[in-house]
Amino acid sequence: MPNQVRAIRAIIDEHDSIEEQIRQAVRSIEDWQITLESTIIGGEELQVESLSGKQWSLVQAIDSLEQGMLGHYRREEDELIEFIGPVISKALRIQHREILDRLRIVRLLLTDTDLRSLNMTELAAKYPNVKKELEDTYRVIGEHGRAEDITLRLVLKGIFAKG
């Protein structure tokens, strides 16, 4: 039983790490936004190199988040089935797939465009779509993690009440 409790607690603790990765990605998009808006407001020449670098940082933050979540989700799906049962386990796998698909869509939005091919108006129009997709994805990830935390804390209560 102690190994099972440790595994559940480790999964709960990983949610904090995922939240930090989300905060890093949010900082990356905010940095991208500030550079874009200052360029538009200042009527400056489009700072393609600076924006490209910040876009690349954002893609890397999303990739890092996705890799961390893949490992985390694998552990959850492998280690929790005996506690949550096959039906909830299946629902968990479906939700994990949906979240990872959302991250891939955001990455595609960021990587499918060469910034040098856009004028200022096109870039300004593209940004809100990227930001909205990111914010929606982060909201879904956060809600998912909080729901898992509640479920896993209930599982722990049940384990301790049993034994």
C-alpha cells in the first residue's frame, strides 16, 4: 500500500510542475504580444527576427509542456487504473488525448506561418487566434488537473479508510 500511496501523491505533485510549465508558456506568449503590440503602436518596422525568436521560445515551451504531459499521462493511465476502474480510466485517456490534440493545434498555429510572409495587419489578425487557443488550452489543462486532484485525494481517503 505505501508504494501505491507514493505513486498517487507523486501524480498529484506533478500537477504543480505542469502548472509551472503553463505559466512559462503564458509568459512566452505575453512577451510575444508585447513585442508585437509595441511594433504596431509605434508604427515601427516589423521586428521579424525578434518576433520569430519569441515565437520559437513559445513553441519550445509548448513542446516542453507536451512532453511533460505525455509522461505524466502515461503514469496516470498505467498506475491509476486499479484505483479508478476501467470506465473512469477510459474517460481519462480520452480527455488526455483531447488535451494533447489541443496543444498540437496551438503548435501548428505557431509553426505554419513564416512571419516574414505576413504584413503587420495579417500578423495582428493572426495573434488573437493563437492567444485564444492557448488560453483555452491552458484553461482546459488546469480544470483537468484540478478535477484529477480532487479524485485522487478521494482515492487516498478511501485507501486510508480501508487500511
